[in-house]
Amino acid sequence: MLKRVFVAPDPGRVRLRFASRAVIGIGLAVALCGLVGHSLVAAITGGLAALLALFTVTDATVRQQAVTTALLPVAGLPVLAVAAVLHDQPVARDLVFLAVMGAGVYARRWGPRGHSLGVFAFMTFFAAQFLHTVPEQLPELYAAVVLSLCASATVRFGFWCYERRLPAVAQPAPPEGRGLARITTRQAVQATLGGAFALGLGQVLSDQRWYWAVGATWWVFVNTTSRGETLVRGFRRVLGTVIGIAAGFFVAIPLDGAGAPAAAIVAVCVFGIFYTAAVSYSWMMFFVTVMVGVLYGVLGVLDASLLWLRVAETAVGALGAVLAVLVILPVTTHAITDAWIRKALRCVHACTAEAAERLAGSLSADPGPRVAELDVLLGRVRLSLAPLVHPLSPLKARKARARQVLALLDDCVREVRGLASIAADPAASHDARLSAACSRVEAAVEALLRQESREAKGAVRVGTQPGTAMDPALAHLHGLERALADLAAPLHSPPRAPIAA
């Protein structure tokens, strides 16, 4: 786990800049709340709003990110008001909380913006339970949220907008469908019912901290599409929470709410959350848990029993998510994996087509954005295959096949990157051998997709149980690997005569 986080590649130091900017943006937001005289509760609310704005807004372009950030108060402030008004009406409060949860998951059908607004709305309701918000606090909390969002937006879009120098990469949408065949619709139902289970059992454990169970169920569903992904994410959430609680006994409790050390540790935790999010969910949850423990200490309510209650509530929430995805409208790992692999192969085709046009002399063709998109798609394939390659998976044959698929896709991505690099070189623009190799790869991918579409028809439908969905993809990827090997030869063997410019 340590190697995965601290040795994982960070091209362009994007993760480092992402985490560093978060510390600055959230620190500025909290500092401004303090300077204008807001209470500790308002400062924490503002800091959470800044964190969510910097973490969850992932639109393809800077302009779209700015629009989504501006819309966050529209989604969050009304929810905060409802949560405060229903503070002393537990039945209505619980029903509205579940409704917000289901709507937040369903909103993912509208892409990154829907996802961001859904997360912000849910976390606003969650924060109201965490801080025991009442209507009298609303004016101050509204001001803190707006001020903090402005501060974080100033840092993100003004002082340090490194995204302007990066190619725009749209987040890939999950496989389409209608009605309950749509992933987001199914997950909305699953999350709501799983959240209801977690809420009920969580209130049995504690009538004050039950919301941690609902929050655990919610976050298990974030960025997952199949039951296998949800199971793995639930396990990693509990693991990260347990490790974080153990650290809390040595960090949060001895601090006892001391101001300066607590602020420093919270800053370290914020950096850790943002730096590890892309590579390890367990480590991200570790930093979240330590940060929450320190905040409880600052609020003056931290003790050992509260930390253990946090573990129990998290386990209940994870159990609610697991039961929901296993029993209620399950989305199979095979179906999702097959769909993401086909998306990745189509992207390989698009990359190769762009490179072929560039090599033919077109200055408008640019495979760079497609390569970035392929990296994102490969990440989605890895996420969907995570249940099969997990060390605790007992399915050895499927694990071996899944690892082969990942290795072959890694070969595809590596060769496509090399092709894009060659295509960007003006000296290679008219190399007929490379253009011919591009055409061969395009033809191989087209044949691959046509054959897979015929053989796996029905396997891509959500909820089906294909018996050998992985086998055709693996066989076809072997063929694609051989085609890319043909492409690798001219890339690594320069011609005897100089290439014409």
C-alpha cells in the first residue's frame, strides 16, 4: 500500500499540484472565515465547502469547471436550510436525507456536473447533522459557504489554474441504458435502500452519530458502477477507517483540540486526501478519518469511545452498500468490464486514426487529447477489474485472465503513446511505413469490435450473467497486441535514409 501511493507515477506532477492547491485554497477559505469573525462551526462548514469544490468538480474544461463551481450553492444552500429546519423532526429529517441521497446518485446521469452537484447537496445535509445545525445559524453558515467557495475559486481559477496547460479530458460516461437498465437509476435505488438500512441500524448504535453509517454507504457508491467495484470499495473504506482510527489514538486524542497543532495536522490530512485519492482509496480514507478525529477534538467532543463508534458506523454503512448491490438490481462486474474494454478499444482506434492523419500531413489532427482520454479509460477498466485482481479474490483463473487483459491494455496504451509522440515529430510526418502500420491497427481494432459485438451481444446489458465475457475480450486483445507489435517495429527501427521533412 505504501509503495502504491508514494512510488506511483505522477506525470506532470498533477497529483502534487492538485494536493498543494487544495491546501492553499481550503486554508485561505478557513482563514477568511476567521478574519470576518465567523464561529468555529461556520469555519468548518466553509472549509468543507471549499474542499468539495476543489475535489469533486472534474468537468472537462476550465470554463465548465467554473460554471459547476458557481452552481454549487444552488444545490447546497437549500438543502442546508431544509436540514436545519428538520433538525428536531427525526422522521421527516431521515426521509429527506434518503431522498437527497437517491437524487444525488441519480444526478450522475448528467455527467461530472451532475455528480458534483449531487455530492455537494448530500454532504451539505451530512454536515448539518455533523454540526447539529439549527435555523438560527443559517445566515452565518450561508455567508461562510459563499465566502469559502469564492476563496477556493480564486485559487483554482486565478492564482493556480494549471489545468489551462493540460489537454481537456472528458470523464467517460457509464454504459447507457433505459429505465432500470441505466446504471445511475439502479444505483440511485440501491443507494437509497442501502442508506435506509444503514440509517436504521446506525441509529440503533447511536442516536447522535448515526449519520456516519449513511455517509459510509454514500461514499461506497461514489465512482463505482458494478457490484464487484462496490464490494472492493466497501472493504477499502473499512480498512482505511480502521487504520485512521488507530492513528487517531496517537494523534487526535493527545492533541486535545490544541489550535496550532490541530491546524497543521488538518493541512497534512487535506494534502493526503487529495494526493492519494487517485491511487489508493484506503489511504484517502485514512487521512479523512484522522482529519475528522482532529476536528472532533477541536469541537471538544473527542474520546476513545467516539473513535470506536466511528468504526462501527462505517462498518454498518459498508454493509448496507454491500447488501444493496448484492440483492437489489445487481450490476454484474462482467457486463461493466466488457463495456469499458470496448470503450478503451474504440479510443485506441480513434488515437490511431488521429495519428494516421497527422502522419499523412494534416496539421489539424492531434492524437494528444485521445491519448489522455485513453489513460482515463484504462483507469476505469482497472477499477472495474479490481474485484477480480484483488489479493483476496478466490477466483484464480479469472484473476489470471483479468491480469492478462490489463497487461495487454497497458501494452496498447504504451504503443499508442509512442505513436502519438512520433506523429508529433514533423520529421516523421510523411513516413509511409508508419501510415501503413496505422491503417493495419485501425483495421484490426475495427475487426475486433465487430467480432466482439457479435459474440458478446447481451453480455453488455446491465444485469446479465455472461459466462465467458472475459474470454472473447482476452482473445481479441491478444490479436490487437500482435498488431501493435507490428507497429512497434518501425517506431524503434529508424530508416537507413533520413526521413523527409
